[in-house]
Amino acid sequence: MTTRPPLPPFTRETAARKVQAAEDAWNTRDPHRVALAYSEDSVWRNRDTFVTGRPEIVEFLTAKWARETEYALRKDLWAFDGNRIAVRFQYESRDSDGRWWRSYGNELWEFDERGLMTRREASIDDVRIEESERRIHGPRPEAERGVPFPLQ
């Protein structure tokens, strides 16, 4: 049976490691790699889209990263309890017309005993930014790990 440590119940340290692992994976923009963190029957709500299972997750992420180029993400642990983690995040990306966007959101995660995410609910707002306003340029540098990303 595949496990995806750290496993619940989470401590502050293990929840923070889970959040950083998710950020690292999403910044690869590899839908197949990202999908492995979710249970086979994982249920998502992402904005107004509902997704169930790894094949739909891969399809969703493939389309997302085709639309949102130069995607770069920061996630911060907000809260945790037992097998649940709440995250706030920001990411920046460019659309097909070359416009830059910063997207802010909150996610609620629920995990099974193997450390696979069974539920993900994401609420996200988008703000148009100029390229000169960008603050996220690729994956988080090692020196910034564990440091909350400022809200702006």
C-alpha cells in the first residue's frame, strides 16, 4: 500500500512539511506527479469546478497549466487538526494574451491514513498585475522555506 508521508494526525511540523511538499510539487507543473499526492477517488472543488479522481485531476491540471503559463506558487500553513490542513496561497501566472495575474486563495485539505489527500476545496480570487509587480519568480528558494509569504 502506497503512503505519502507525513501521515496524519499532523503536528505543526508535519503539517508544514506537507504544505511545502505540495508547493514544491505544484511548482513542477507536472500533472502526473502532482496527482500522485491524491487518493484514487479524491474529490476537489476548485473555484466553480468539481473534479473526482486522479484521471480528472490530471486533466484539470493539464488544462490549467496550458492556460496559466509561467505559473509560480507559494503556500503557507494556516491551520491544522488531526487529518486536516488549511492553507492560504498566492500564485502568479501569465495568460495567453501576455497579461500577468496574481491569484489569492484558501484551501481546505483532508487526508486518509496513508497521507493521500481525499478532499481539496479551493476558493481563489484573481488580481490583474503588471509584470513589474511580480513577486513570485519560480520555486521558493531554500532560504525562504518556512517563512510566511507576505500578503499583498
